[in-house]
Amino acid sequence: MSSPTLKTKSSTFTQSNSFTSPKIKSSTKKMQVLDKVSVSSKANISGLNTGILSIVGNTPLVKLVNVFKNAHFQLFAKLEMFNPGGSVKDRPALNMLMNAFEKGDIQPGDTIIESSSGNLGIGLAQACAVLGLRFICVIDPKTTLPNINILKAYGAQVELVAEPDPVTGDFLPARIARVQSLLASIPNSFWSNQYANLNNARAHHQTMHEIVTALNGNLDYLFLAAGSCGTLRGCAEYIKSHNLNTKIIAVDAKGSVIFGDKRGKRLIPGHGAARVPELFQPGLQDEVIHVTDIDCILGCRHLLRTEAILAGGSSGAVISAIDKKRKEIPVGAICAAILCDRGERYLDTVYSETWVMDHFGDIG
Ligand SMILES: Cc1ncc(COP(=O)(O)O)c(C=O)c1O
């Protein structure tokens, strides 16, 4: 019997078993006991142990059996959408602020400034609202209306940079310039600077710890989307420091420059970057898979149809990347995928027939 397939312009999700895959070497080091990672141990700030910030992290890891039906490997999804702000970025938002408190760089009443068009801004807005900090989020016209409304609802001040940098034509340098001018003009202001802040990456020692603990140390492949490279760097550091044999497959957007691809137009936010983040280091990942916006959309729809998981664009990218890689995954391998955010914020884009048709035509 032939297996159902989801045809795409650039990829095909086959739902058949691949019997040609190599056998897995029992190489993953089994770890019985893992110490809990202390993300931010010293801060003694009210609002951390109770209330909404106390439930950042410890997201569920669920086994997916339908997205790749009869697959020769096991796949577990880390559902970061269960963070209270709706995404994986609640973790670094909280960790960067906690460490700034610990170092004495900030105190209640200060102003946090960040350039973000999405999840990190929302994570910071949420944390700042609890921790008594003012938050200014520098955005550009590509920021979606739902995200702007969420930021404002949390009490963030939204600063729109309307014009791109005149030299490069990119918004990123223009947004950074606005951050710098706000820092210069506002006393007691602090730039969390997610692209360079090691506490962004360190927040994901805990993410990795949760995944590895739930799987008793048995993890062959980790698929994750890269943007600031906080997740990539944090998970890679954890794997290295715990001597695990887990291979990291980084998923990037076609047109993003993180891993040396040619700069190009990208419409789906989350993964990908217009410049190489300071957090990036060569060799963090074992492999990179680039995916197009269409791949993301098809991956999201496939995940929704097969698992009833309404996830954001980069989750579709990760699912699409696993599909591209699946024939090379050894039989019996244990894989995990970090699914970064929930899909409601993408209803007007990824999940909108009209939007997809307007931008990509009929993708099937
Ligand atoms: C939806 C989504 N996916 C992936 C990423 C990339 O994660 P990181 O910044 O840790 O590389 C982000 C970052 O904002 C995101 O919001």
C-alpha cells in the first residue's frame, strides 16, 4: 500500500517507513543522574518563586507518533509553547534579567531596552511587569499587529523604527541605532542584548537538562531552530559539558546569514538572522539544514493535521528539517525537537490561506 504524502514545492513529507536507514550505534552515553541546572541561583527577588514567572520552563516533552507515521526512529517534541508567555524566549528573558539583578546592573524601577519583533520582547514584557521594571521594545514595520498588541497589553512601551538603515537597507542596524540612542537618553537603562548576552545561551542549559533528564540521558539527535543562537549555544554547551553524544541539527531559514548562506528575503519570523550573532561559534552544531518559508508553512500544517499541535513558524521549519533528514536517521534513534512557540500569533500569516496565496501562490 502506498503511503500518504504531503506534496510541497520544495519538500515532500512521506509517511512511509524507511527500511534503508543505517542502524543506530548505541553511542549515546546513558546518564542515570543529572544535577539540576541552576539558571539563576543567587537572585533573591520577589516574584520569582511565586506567580507567573515561577512556571517558566519545565515544559512538557511529548512523543509524536503521527507526524512521521511508522517512522524508524522515535521523536519527542519539547513544547515550549507551554511557557507562560507562549514561547521558548521566556527562559532567556528571565535569565538575562535575573543575572543583571545579581550583578547589580539593574534594580527595580530601571528601564530595560531590547530590539525584538516577537517572542523575546513578549518574554521581557512579561518579566518586567512582574519585576517592577519599565520595558521599551524597539520594533520595525515587520512586527505583526498581534505581537504589538500583546507587548502593549503587558505594559511595554513600543518604539517603532519606521525606516531601514540608509546604507544597508536593513532594519536591524536601524533598530540597534535606536536602542543606542534610547540608552544614551534614558538614565538607569539597560540593554539585554540577546544576540551577545551569554545568559541568553545559559538559560538553555536548563532546557537541555529537562530534555535529557526526561529521556534518561538517551538522545541521539536534537533538532532546534537558530536565531540569536541562544538555544543552539546553550544546548551545545550542555551536551559538551555532560559528554553526551547527541548530535545537534540546527535549522535555519533560507536567506538567513547565520551559517554563511546568502542573504535573502524571509517572511516568517523566529528563526534566522540578518547578521551573525555574537553568540554563534563555529562547530556548535553537527549539521545545518536550511528551510524555505514554504517548508515552514507546510511543516506547520502537517504538524497540526497529524498531531493537532498548533505551533509557530519555526516549529514547521524544524518538522520540515526532520523530514529532509529522516532517511539518514539511523534505525532506533531517539530524536528530540524543540518547538519554540504556539501558533495563534501566526493565524494571519502561516495559517491564513489568503496570506499564503498572496505571498507564495498555491502551495498545495
Ligand atoms: C519562534 C522562534 N523560533 C526560534 C527562535 C530562535 O531561538 P534562538 O534565539 O535561541 O536562536 C526564536 C527566537 O526568538 C523564536 O522566537
